Amino acid sequence: MVIFIPYKNLIEEISYEDELLLLCARNYLEKDSYKRFVSLMLKELDWEYLIQRASIHGLTAFLYFHINSISSENVPEDILKHLKNKFNAIFQKNLFLTNELLNIVEYMDSNNIKIMPYKGPFLALLANQNLSFRQFGDLDILVSKKDVKKVSELLISNGYETKIPFSPENEDFYIKHLRDIQFINKKSGIYVEIHWTPIHRSFSFPSDPSFLWKKQTIKTNIEGFEILSPPIEELVIILSLHCAGHCWDRLSWLIDITELLRNNDVNWNRLLGMVRKLNVERILLINLLLTNKLLDLRMPKAILKIINDDKAVTGLSGQILRNFLSNNYPYGILGESFFHLKIREKKWDGFKDSMNLIFKPTEEELEIYKPNKYLNPFIFLLRPLNALSKKTNILLKK
């Protein structure tokens, strides 16, 4: 048995533009959603606002696909042309990035290194089963921590550069305190991020979370290539933590979770067992409630009962949706820290997450401070000073 709750249970008011955007955030529209979409297209819409919101939330391709398929005659000609050009540009870029991903997979494999793409083109095909819809600007690849140095060398030998140059005195520090390193190929303009953990730097766990991406893998065939990735349940957890780490500030990330669950078989008991082991059950439940209310994802009644039994989940989901509608996310080091206190079911975990946000340096900060054996012991004090004072930030850059 499945059950569905409309998103209106979470909010009292919503603009026509935002409601239309929510309806667009899916691969297809069911009967009631289709009717509502048609009726909204007859309203006097603020197209500039709608296009801006679609861009912010990574929904431009979805927006064009649905209005062109259902109600293009109600769209101003210049708006429709603009959206069509954007749609075509997104598709071409996605093809370009997919081709580069396959090249990287093949090159690493020829050097006996196994990598796991887990977002970007891989996720577009696994979740949406279509390269046209999902917008992505880089390639995210999981690598074993022991292979970070080798993968970095291979990327650099193939025309990529990194903002943080590895050296014998700082590479171990980077690998220990960061979770990823970004590379750019200046000739092609492609960004590649290699991750030795896909989880946001803020999260702390009672047990090693690496079982999410190390112990089991699945194989997905893309253009004749076998791509390794974590299993569906692990991917759902990784994506849920990604949403939470960024305070759910992009709707397209929820679409990934929705379509991943909708188009693949999921072992719900296994999924719940893993999040309980890591003390992140509430984060998963928030994601599930949002996908149910916003994006029509059906789920077993037993799962929905678990969601409803945690009143904090409903309250936080409403707050997240209100943030989405008002564009008022908990930005800033203090806002994010307080938010993390709320989304963890155990206060001690929330406190540790907040301390990680406050003290753990980001890649950008390490790029500024250029860690060395003299600065490294103090690097964790520089982050809160940098985050809390623009004046301090300017002085430290000097």
C-alpha cells in the first residue's frame, strides 16, 4: 500500500511561479499535476522571476521540456526561444561531460585504478534515465584514499590543474582534512572533483561511514562502459547527506533522490538499518518527506508512519520549504551551525557537526593560507576568524 500527501500540507501560500516550478521538477506529470500545470500556464506569470528561480534550482531544462510539451502557445515567443537555447546548451554540455567521464574511466582503468562516478552524467542516467534534464557543471568521482595521489598525477598528466598544488609537506595534510580536490582542464573548461569521501565535511558519525561506498558496488552500463558505483540504498544516503550539508538549497538535488527511488528497486529495511547505524535517520526522513510532498514520490505506508512519528521531521521539512519559497537559507557559519543542531536526532552529533562547520577548513581557505608545518597547528583557528570577520579575512589574505 502506498500513500501520498500533497505539498500544500506544509505551506499556506505559494506563488503561481513557485508552484509551476515545483510541478516542473519531475520527469512526467500525473493527471492532477497535469491539469494544475495547464491552469497555471493561463495565469499572468512573472517570467523573469520564474526563469531566475529555475536557474538557481537547476530546473531550466525541466521547465522548458514541460512548457514546450504541454502549453508552449501560452509562452511569450522570446521566452520560449530563450529557454529552448538554454535547454540545447545544457544537453550539449552534458554530452561533452559524459564523453570526458568515459575517457577518464577508461584511462584510469588502463592504469589499474578503479574509480566510481556518483553524480553528474552517471546519476542523470541512473536516476532520470535521460541526459537532457539534469544540469551539472563538473564531474564528481569517488576514489580510494590510497589512490588520491596517483589519480591526481594522472589527471595532471592529461592536462588538468589543481588550485592546491601537492607537495611532500602538504599533501598528507590535505588528504586528512579535506574530502575532495578540484581540478580544471583549462583547454576544455571541464572541472573534475575527486572525492575520497562523498560526505559533507560537517558530518560526524558513531561508526566509520566508508562502508557506504567501499564494501559493495553495482555496475551500470553507459555506452558500453561498465561504471562502478555504490548500491542504490547507499547512493540515497549519500545524496540525502549532500542535501542536508547544503541546507537543501537546490531543488534539483531532491529530484535525484526522487527519481533514484522511483526508477530502482529499494530495500527499505536495509536503507533504514544503515541510517540508524550512522545516526542520520532524521536526515533521510526529511528528504523522504520532501520528495513525497513536493515531487509526488510514493513510498510504503510503514515508512510514512516512521516519518510522521518524528514530529521534528515535519517541522523541519516545513521550514526547509519556507526557506525555498523565500530564498532565505541559513547562510553563514552560525546559521548553518544552528541548523545542523536541529537536523540530527542526537544533540551530541549535532554539536560535533557544528564544531566541524566552525573549525574545519575548506579547500578555498587552504588555497589562501597555503598550509605548511608551521601554520598547520593553527589552521583550525583561522577558519572561524575568517568566517566571522571580513576585516580578519582581508588581513589573513595579505
